[in-house]
Amino acid sequence: MRVLLIAYDNDSHIHWFPIGLGYLAAALRDAGHEVEIYNQDQYHWPEEHLTAFLDSNCFDMVGLGVCAGYYQYRKLLAISKAIRATKNYVFYVLGGHGPSPEPEFFLRKTRADAVVIGEGEETIVELTNTLEGGGWLDKIKGLAHWEKGAVKTTEPRPVIKDIDSIPFPAWDLFPMDYYALLRVAGAENRDRVFPVLSSRGCPYRCNFCYRMDDEARLRSADGISKEIKELRERYAINFIVFADELLMTSEKRVIELAGMLCRDHPGLKWSCNGRLNFATPKVLTAMKEAGCVEINYGIECFDNDVLAKMNKQLTMQQIDRGMQATWAARITPTPNFIFGSIGETAETLWASVDFLLSQTGQKALRTIRPVTPYPGSDLYSHAIQRGLLKGPEDFYERAHVNSDLRSVNFTSMSDEKFDECLLDANNVLIDAYFDRVKVDHKKQLATLYHDRDGAFRGFRQS
């Protein structure tokens, strides 16, 4: 079969490599299917371009995956309309963290033919083979589809236990030089940046997280090393972003990966998502020696009671100790905070603000977003049970209009008070950031003119 996979435009100038599409493309191609990528992300084509493209080219299947989010949802509706406007019929399949928890809602809103629920490599191949052979879709695990005017959902498909068995993403089908221009924290303008997954899933279950698998499946260090080697040799990548939900799953795991990187990839720079309970001097020293320059930490709130209600399995003491250790190791920690979870108050918000202000070495602007109960998360189920949400239609069409705006208020304060608190808190954070930038820029100016600093390259932003 001839399959078109859509890399949609999320309004970024340079997009992340769509690693999920890369894996699906590799799986489909290995199964003998012809795969093409539609790069709306690179070219910022309007949806009308997609309709014309489908009118001019015959495909048997078109696939699109999105996460749960207000922008992605609205983009999905626009792309779906464009697909259904083509004169050539094409089997339309959805996937990703957005449609997976609420497949029937997404099938009805998009007029798609099927939703791949959860991990997609095995399901998409079986679906394509079944369509090609004229078989029954209800035999395919992990699929929601139309049958006689109703939506039928098959039994769940088990996750892929041996993720080393999954082929590397089909990089050659994508504009790799475009994706290598991505800018991330810790990367310099001349770096060529690219994401790699060292694992799938997460051993933790924070109540606001919408992922659907309950375990972490780890790739072998040798398999990761081989993938990085290919990226370095074929595409001159010198900065890896480990895009796992969580790379720091244990001390043993991190030290193993750091040892491999030191041995096989000296000089490589990299960043990852981490947890502060594993941010010990021993672990961080190993990471630094292996080339780590930045760790993204999901802190969420600087209050033990709220952290417990989130099921973060993290304490203020671990947060404080881990952040200090990260700075001491000369790795930049990037802390992320949200507000409005169960048990939050104005006082817990300002405790988070004070903690962020205490991180005086922070170079990036950090603001605090409201918590969002995405479908698939425990918090979403809680909102449904409490009558705060009626379901996916209520979430996507009414409540979730922007990730920086309150969608559901889980606190005891009024909606107006909630919004005013976030406004005040983020005003303080923004003022502090630009005050710091002003001081840093003036120091650079003094060094430039007093010491005639020939290395100065101007106040440039990537």
C-alpha cells in the first residue's frame, strides 16, 4: 500500500523531528509498504495545499498523530477537513496521545476511519496489511474503527516489551538538515541538534500525566550507541536531546548510559528529562563527564502536601538538594512548575515563585502554567467524577482554549482569584528575568569596552 504520513505545522519556526512518525515510517517500510512524508511543518503550507496534494497524488492511507492540546486539536480538525475534501478517497487513520484515550470522540469529530490506540508500530502494520488483504479490522488489537455506522474498539494491544527490536526511525524520508537546526537549552547556534529515545514509558504515575503505559521499557546502551553513531556519521549531529518522558529512572541506568557515552561518543553534548530524587553528586558527575549540559526537571510545586496529591513521589527537600547538586555539577537545571492542582492555594503558588527566584543562575525565562487535566490522566477522571468536566467535548470545545489559561479550577479559590494570582506571579517572574538579563548585558558591555573583548558576538538571539 501507498501511505502518506503528515508532519503537521505546530507554528514553530523550526520543528522537533516527529520521532513517532519516523518509527511508524520505518515499520511500514520494513513491512513492504511505500511511505511518503508530507512536511507541512517545514514549509508551513496551508491546509488547502494538502487537499490539492491529495487530489494530485493517489494514496491508499493517510496517517496523522497528535498529542492532547488545544492547538493540536484545532489543527487536527483543520487537517481532517482538508483530507475529507479531496476527490480521491483515502483511508484516514489517527494516533497519538490525543486520540488514544477518547477514540470515539475523535473519530466522530474528524470523520477519520480508525484510531490506533497507544503504541503504533505493530498496529499500523497489521492495519495496513489487513486493508491490503481485505481482512476484518475487528481482529486487530489496539484499534477503534467504524463498523456499520458505530464505533467499535478492539481489545488493547500489549506494549512492545523489547523496544530494541523496533527499527531506527526512517530518517532518510525526512528533511534532516531542517530538523538539525532545532535550538534547545544548552545548544549553541552552530550545534546540530536531534532527539533520541532511550526508553518508552515512565515508572511514575503523576496524576496530571496523560500517557497510557504504566511501565518504563529501556533500550540497551549498545542499541542507543549505534543509533547515535549513525546520526553522527550520516547527519553530523553533535547534540542529542534524549526525548524520553524520563531518562533518569534509576542511578544504575543513568550511570550505565553515561559510561557508554563517555566510551563511545566523547565530545557529544546532550540534555534530558530528569528527576530530582536521582540528582545526586555521583550521578550528576557521571552525566557531566559524559557531556550533559542541561536537565529538564518537572518540579510542578514547592509544597509537600500538593506534591503528594499529585503523586509526584518527590519532596521539597529532594528538590532543593537535587537542584543544588545540579548547579554544583555545572549542569544547567531547567525547572518546570504548574499551578492549580488539588490542594493548591495562593501561598503554595508564591512558594513556587520564591523557589524559582532563588535559582539565580537560571538563564531562561520560566513562567508558571495552570495544570491541565488532559484526557487519559487521573486528573481528567477526577474532574469528570467531580462534575468539573462533562467529557472530551466539554474539554476540547469549551474548557481547554490555551495551555496558559485555566481549563479546570481544582482549588477553593474563585476563577477570578485564580487568574489574578497567576497574573501576579508571572509578572514577578518576568520582571526578575529581564532585570537579570539587563545586568548580564551591561556586564558584557563593560567587558567589551574595558577589556576589548574580541570574542564578543553581539546580543544575538537564536
